[in-house]
Amino acid sequence: MQILDNNIAIILAAGSGTRANLNLPKQFEILGDKPILNWSIDAFLKSKKFKKIIVVLPQNHDENLWTNSYADKIEIVFGGKERNDSVSNALNNYSEANFEHIFIHDAARPGIDIDYLNLMIENFSNDIDGIIPVLNCNDAMWLVKDELLFDNIDRVNLKRAQTPQAFKFKKYLNARKNSLLNNNIFDDAQISVNYGLKVKYMEGNQKLDKITFKSDFQKMDNILMSETLVSRNGIGFDAHKFCEGKELILCGVKIPYEFGLDGHSDADVAWHALVDAILGAIGEGDIGQAFPPSEAKWKGAPSSVFLEYARDKVNEKNALIENIDLSIICEAPKIGPYREELRISTAKLLRINTNNVNIKATTTEKMGFTGRKEGIAAMASATILMKRGKNVF
Ligand code: MG
């Protein structure tokens, strides 16, 4: 089915959020790197399926509490006494509008994303008037009375509703009008069902759960942050001069050549540059800090020790090496024939896919120390994916 973009969204953020016992109304608390409210606005905006996005805010909110960098892309209205009043305020100017669907969403559910919004729109068909995400009730459900268990409820037919709740716009407006006329004020799903709309449920998502209490905030922070990776880049450079009587090692591979490289360790110039690139990306200083040349124990050490150290640091931070790019700069020997071997060796040690490692070779056109065949230089770049910095209590 073609995904239409003639839709309207109402993001309800007018609550005072007192149950969460936070310093601010919960929709303004910072989750990850932005206020909870901004998570929902971003999802609706990025989906590009909404012609109109209305955000309903508390009348007396402090404008510094959230990031309104959306200029004219969203419309702001103020909330009413109850949720239903807020929806009415949002729809005030649109009673004659001609949108395809209306999505009504609680800002306290920051886990909404583009994929889910698209899925909801795709799930509409001619004979369905509304769609609501639900989850099964996995716990035993009881009616209680006078502080005692009263009656067990069969949970098989019970679902707990989440948002966004989506409806065909015209049909929803009609149901809503009738509901208001009869002074039957319910939530959007109830209005729709009571006035004969066919509302389908679809499998919800833990991410769509509402933040009500402080513990919910921590739970949602874990869920959303585990998905939110940021990319960090680091660079490294190293040079070693040729010497006699040593094997030439590049990326852990022995390269047949008349000289080796001079240095405290095995002087694997390529991996040294790479270690610095990786440590740089994760903010862990440099190879000299971790393995001071003054320490006798690193004499003659294979550079795999240093690269393993950097790799393990990345793992400790629960980060991922996304890709490595390494340039080896020398007049001789020729690196080209060993390129694949160096690539495989590096990928194997870092435990990443060979496709994510690139090895380049170049010369300096006979200029400078590499041009005079005095040694080899190497430059490396590493891209690391890390969890976004947590901003919790
Ligand atoms: Mg070095």
C-alpha cells in the first residue's frame, strides 16, 4: 500500500507529570541528549509523513526547558484541563481540514520511531478506521474490592494500549463531535469505538511504554540509549627508521626486505599508528602513555600486544570498531602485494570483518625521509561507535 504523507499528528505534552517525582514535568526531563518531548517530535518530523505536527504544551511552561529548534515545522498550542481538552485545543483550527489520518501521541512515550509510524500507516486498509498499538498483559489480572482480591480476569483477551493512536481523520472528527455533543468524554480510542469506528490493534513495543514513574525513566533510558550509537573518530601517525638485523613487521606480518624497523618494540609502525587512532577515538590518550618506551618489559614486544590493548579498551566501553583506514608511506618495500594479508591480519586481531579494514600504500615521490628510504611512516583513522553519553539522575 502506498504510504501517504497527508497526515496530522498531535503530540500531547501538557501534563504536569507529578507522579514521576522528577524536578521538571517529565516531558522536559533530559533523556540521552535531549528532552523527552523532543524524542517524539523528532520521530514524527523525520518520518516525513505528517503535513501538520501540533505540540500541546502546558500554558505556563518555561520555554527554556526544551529545544524548539523546529521553527515553523511544528505548531504549538496550549493544553486544557484534561487530556481531552488538549486534543480539542489542538484541533480547533482543523475541523474543516482534509487530512488522511490523525495520530495522537503522548510525549511521555519517547520511544516512537519512524519505522513504527510507517508500519502503522501501512496497516491501514479500507475497512479499518483506527489502529492502536497494544501489548499483552503477561501478569495475572485481578479485580479488587475493599482491599481484597475480588475476581480473576481472563487475561487472554486483555490488552494494554499504548500510543500513538491513529484514526482516519474525518471519521475520527465525526466520532469526536458526536461524543462532545453527548458530553461523553473519553479517550480517543473509546470515542472511536463508542461511535462505531473499527479500531484494529497491532503489536506494540516495549519502547512505546509510558514514562510515569522515576523507575520508568531509567528503564526507557536503558532501552533507548542501547540503540543510540554515536560515531567517534580518531587519527594516528607514526614513523620508524630502517635498521639492520631486524625483521620488517607491518600489521603483524613479516615482509621480506633487507632492513627491519628500529624501535623499542617490534616497531610495527602501521599498528602503532592504528593503536593511536583507536585510543584517540575513545579518548584514551596514546600508545606512549599506555606503554612507555622507558619500560624494559616492552623491549622487542610484538605490537599485537598494543593493538589488543586498544581493542580491549573499546570492548570495555561497550563500543564497536566500525572501520579502520590505514596508509603506509614508504618508497620501499612495495606494500601492494601484501595488502590483503595486512588487512586480514588486522581484522583478525581486532575481531572485525575484513571489509571494515582498508590498507593503502603510498610514497612521498622520493621526497623526505621516506623518499630517501630512511624508514616507513603510517597514518591511521579509526571510526568507533559508542553509546551516547548517559544523562541520568
Ligand atoms: Mg612507534
